[in-house]
Amino acid sequence: MMGRTLNYDVGIIITLTISVGSAIIAYAGGFVVYDVYNLPAWIFGPLGVYTLVYAYTKKESSYFSAGGITFLAIAMMSMFYRLVNVVVMIGIFLIVVGVMATITYMREPKKTLQK
């Protein structure tokens, strides 16, 4: 017997709740040094991973893949802002989105005009 399937919006709420709870424990427990610029990584990183996993399992993969890559790019910029120039990361993100758009365009069947 199979249970209910997980909708995207329900999964996002669950992922966000677990992520914020983990961040609170990590910062309040003294496991991680507080840095306000790292906070988006706690939110957008898990959301990006969840969105990419959801995209992999659903038919609307290009739409959710673009969202997942965007979430992960924001998380990476937040995590590595001290090590890598943010403008370089934005450039890499734009290249990845361009490649994804090209692959998506090439995969779709050619549409013909009907009169």
C-alpha cells in the first residue's frame, strides 16, 4: 500500500523547516561561527538540492532544474564569498543556465505551424 505522494510545495516547506532548524541548532549550540552572509546558504542550499531531486523525478525537469540551479548558485555565493569573487560565480551561473537552456531547447520536439 502506497502513501500520499509529496507535492513540490509541501516538500519545500518540509525542507525549509528542517534547514532553518538545523541552522538554529548549529549557531545556538556554538558548532558554527555566526556569519550573516552564510545564512542564505542554510536556506537556498537544501532548497536547491530538493528542487533538483524533484526535477529529476518529474516530467517538468527543465523548469525545476533551472530553479534548483538558481537556488544552489545563491547558496554557493553565500558560502564561498570570501574565497571566490562573487562576480566570477555569477558568470559561472550564467554559463550553466545558458547550457541548460540550450540542452532543453534541443531536447524538445520541433513544433510545426498548422493552418
